[in-house]
Amino acid sequence: MSNNPPTAATLITVAPTGAESEKSAVLALPVTLDELVTTAKECQAAGAAVIHVHIRDDQARPTLDLSRLKDTVAALREGTGLIVQLSTGGAVTDSFDNRIAVLDAAPDACSLTCGTVNFGEDVFHNPYPFIRDLYARTQELGVVPEFELFDFGHIATLHRLLAGHGAPHGGHVHCDLVMGVPGGMPGDAATLTQAVSALPEGATWSATGIGRTTLPVMFAALAAGGHLRVGMEDTVTFAKGRPGPASRDAARARPRHAWGERP
Ligand code: KMH
Ligand code: ZN
């Protein structure tokens, strides 16, 4: 049984863009600032409360350009009431320095991945000294980290980080289980249950499943009393040849309005 009171809302985080899909292959991907703000407004109207942001340059390539990031934070604050969470994961090719500098754009929140993981044919690098420096910078600047956990070792690293460096800004630990990445933990109910039981005491959590693990992870997370991350960063297709929903439609999965309520 979950300890959530029956009225507790399900937090929906929308991740509309990501760094991995190409605009030419996924035409609905929001890549300009206008497209991003429009999507953000639609997702807010559909029930999202947080936006996880990756931005693109004029050629729609992933970028961590600081002035664009600052403009993006300002535009999302101006146009929406969403909590603005900037990605510090960036693309697999981004440098550690540039990823830490993302925090200088002064978002409300940021992602903070707790370990290295094979990422399809690539490697998403997050060695412990980088994690520690990034975490220290969130504490210094007052940015709330969301701990992204792609595998069980990442959960162990989160415990190590909190034990060695104290509580995050705001005092509360919130995690996102990112499941079904080729190289990370599988996206199924048994794995989700085990991962949740290993989280730090008192932590809240959401979950997201990549591609074909989207729906299994979503339903397992709801059944286990968790929150959700949805959107085209993680779900371009539900299965080969079966496109996933646009981010705003995925945000409409808000259980109060659609499929049910958390237990
Ligand atoms: N693009 C992935 C390599 C994050 O945003 O913090 C990493 C990622 C995680 O998307
Ligand atoms: Zn991301």
C-alpha cells in the first residue's frame, strides 16, 4: 500500500524534446523557442507541472548555449507556470564543464544523473567526481536537483552522494527512474518495484519508460504510487511503426482526468 493520501496529486513532468531525436525524423519535435513555449503551454493545460528542457540551435541540433538557455528559462517563466527543470545531461557529446554551466541559467530545477550508463551505441558519462561537483553547484546556486536513475548502481551512488554531501536544495529528495534505455535497467513492473524499494527513505519519485516500455512503466508507476514523466524525449514510438503521442497528449494521461488515480 502507498502512504500517499488519496487526494495527493500525481506530478506530471513533461520532457518534450530531448537531445537524441532529429527534427528531420520527428517532425512534431519542438525545437525552436516558440515551439517549445507553445508545447509547454499545451502541456500545462493538459496537467503537467514540470518541464524537463533540452534546447536546440538554429539547425535544430542539441546545444547548451548559455544565452539561449537563459532566454528559454525567461520565456517559459513568462508564458507558463511550469517548474523549469533544465537538463544537465545534455547530449552524450557535451563536456562536463558545459553541463555544469547550465546551472548559470538559473533554472528552478535540473536533472542530475547519478552514474554512467551505456546508451544504445553511445555512453552517457557521469563519473562520480562530476556528479559530486554538479551536486555541489546545485547547492551553491539553490537549484533543486531531480536525481535521474537509469540503473541500480545509480541508486547506490545517490545514497553515497547524500551521505557525503547532505540534502539537496529545498531539503527534499525527488528521483526519476528512467527505464528501458538499452544499457540501463529494464522497463518492467518487477524492476520498478525493486528500484523503488531501494530509494532513500522519504524520497518521492517519478518514472519514465523509453519507447516500448512507456506504457508498462507508466502503469507500474501509477500502481506503485509514483509520479510520471512523459513526452517525446522518451517516447517517439510505442513500438516499431507505432508513433507515440505528442507531449501534450501524453500529459493528458493525468490520472485524475483520464485513466484512474494513484492508489
Ligand atoms: N540525452 C541523454 C544523454 C538528462 O537530461 O539529464 C541524457 C539525458 C539526461 O537526457
Ligand atoms: Zn533529458
